[in-house]
Amino acid sequence: MLTVILVSLLVGYAVLELSLAVGAARGRVDRSLVLARSYGFGEDAPVVDEPVERASPVGLIGSRFISRLGGAGLEEQRRLLLAAGYYDITPERFLGFRILGAVGVPILLLQFAISSMAPVLAVLMLVLAGLVGWTLPSTIMARRGTQRLQVIDRSMPELVDLLVVCVEAGMAFNAALRAATERVDGPLGVELRLLLQEQQLGASMADALGHVVERADTPAVRAFVRTIAQADKLGVPVGSLMRTLAEEMRKRRRASAEEQAQKAPVKILFPLVFLIFPSILVVLMAPAGLALMESFK
């Protein structure tokens, strides 16, 4: 019975989302047709009121609780989404998914908890399930954001090398950046394309680079933006600064690799003591134990 109710709720939510999407698309088509009818006949274009975008049900759920997080909590949710590369998901919608997880996971386990557990254990399991449903989306988002920022940080020296080659060949910095963007893939390529799109929309280089730092706040990106700002402010040739920056980034990456190598013995200690050593003892002691058992018989 509980499964039927849950399936009905999910189907209803899917139908609601589909109807909202179809209605929004139909409204945009109708507004375009109204504007097109007056084109070329010397009439003033009719005033078409732009409707307010209707938030999704998940976003409405999150907006009800977003005020309780405060400014710091909202900024943290936005930072997680930007670092993970989900630019089209608002903090309200992400919070709505977390709330649905905190409510939906206990509902999925409710029937099992009631039928096979004591009341105290059932309540404890449902509370833990709610905590898991609440924290799991943010944990996954933070992990994805960390991995994405690491990829960007490792790709920065190659980008700087491309810019050095292009600038020293006589290209302007904007043209060099555009040429380098065509050869860079992955998360760093996405960030560079967003940078160029912001410039096409009228943003200055300083503002666009500042937005890159907001989306991908890594040491390599901060050093890159700081170098470009200093070159623009002091009038220093960009090529020489870029070459120095590339050397510093490679030194930093080498130091990071050495640090990870030094952490390896500590990380391998747990599997070595609890997994490898017991297996070796079983292999070595099993024949002697079997021989002793045979002798006692």
C-alpha cells in the first residue's frame, strides 16, 4: 500500500513538472506570434507583459525554508553548485531536493521499519534515514565540486603555456585567450567559454575574471587572475608574466604530488594491518594448524 502511494506521488509530480514545462513553452510561442503579426505593417509593436517565471514545485519547497538558513547558508549552497558546475540549478531548488530526500528516504523505509523492528529501533532508523537523505545530496555535490576544481587546477599550466605561445607570437591577449579556448576541453574549457560569453555581453575583463574565480576558486585560478590584473594595471608585457606563472604552477603541482606521495604510507596502513596481514597469517599458519590437528587425532 505504501509503495502504491509513493508511486502515485512520483507520477503526479512528473505530470506537474511536464505541464509546467509545456505551459511555459506555449506561452513563449504565443508571445512571439503576437509580436510577429505587427512586423512590417507600420504599427507599433504591442506591449506584451513578460510573465514571471513559475518556479518548479521543488524550488517552491526550497524557497519556503531558504530563509531559515540565513545568508551564510544560502551562499554555501550557491558555492557548492557553482563549484560542481550546475549553473542552471538555483539554491532554492537544491534545498528542495535535500528536503525531499530527508522526507522521502524515511517514507521508503517506513514499512520495513514498522514490520520488522522494535518501535525504538524503528524510530532511530527513520531519524538516521532522514539525516542521510538530507546530507547525501550536499555530500555528493561537494565531492563532485572538489573533483572538478582539482581537474581545473591541474589543467591551468597547459592553458598558460598556450597563452604564452600565442602572446609571444604577436596575438592580443583576448585573441590568444579565444584561440586557447578552442584547444582546451573539460571543466576549464567550460569556464573559459563562459568568460568569453560574458565579455561578448559587455562585461569587462576584470569582472569576467572575477566571476571565474567565484565559480572555480582554486590556487591556480587565483594566481592566473592576479597575474592578468597586475599586467593590466602596471603595463607589464603579459608574455613574460605568463611564463613565470607557468613555472610557478608546475612547481606547485610537483609539490602537491610529493605531498600526496608522502601521505601514501599512512593511508596504506589500515588495509595493511587489517586486510593484508591477516591473509598472510592465514596462509602461513593454516598448514601448521592442520598438521597439529592431525597429530592430536
